[in-house]
Amino acid sequence: MEEPHLLAGLTAGYALSLAVVYRFDEPLLWLGWAVAAVVASGAALAWLNR
């Protein structure tokens, strides 16, 4: 997958998941979303900078 497509996919996934979490507004959902966002960001950075 090319870098621009990966970044666009990550951005879209981030925005969509944020909208879902915002809609339900549950503390545990926010915590899970934050952990998943950090893991996804870190994995993408590690993969792109290999």
C-alpha cells in the first residue's frame, strides 16, 4: 500500500471511529478508542519509518 493511501485510510478510520465514540459518549469506549488510536499511530509510524 502506498504511503498516501495508508495516511488517507488512517485519517478516515480515525475520524469515523471518533464520531462513533463521540455519539455514544461512554468513558470505557473513550479509553478503548484512545488506546487503539495510539497503537494504530505507533504501528503506522514504525511501519513507514522502517
